[in-house]
Amino acid sequence: MLIQVQYSNQQFDFVKPYLLDDLIDEEKVSKFRRASGWVTIGVDPMRSTRRVSCTN
């Protein structure tokens, strides 16, 4: 399955799901499409798929 994204330069593309987090972190993507519609980075709520490890 591919995810449709809109890059910061307004171009559209389809990417593999495992690439999406990196593209968001690198601020290369401004929007991506999920089943419920478009998600705008920094505006719409998102959940993180990355796990944060705690070292105590």
C-alpha cells in the first residue's frame, strides 16, 4: 500500500508507509492522505508510530 503525500514544494507523490515518518521529521511533506481524508502537518492531529525509549 502506498500513501499519497504532498511535498512542501506542492508536488504530489506516493510513498511507502515506512518512509512517511522520516519525510515528516525532515519537513519535506506538508500533507498526507489517510482513509478519512488529508492530514495537514502541524494543523491536524497525528499520532506517532515511533517509540521513545526511556533510560533511567
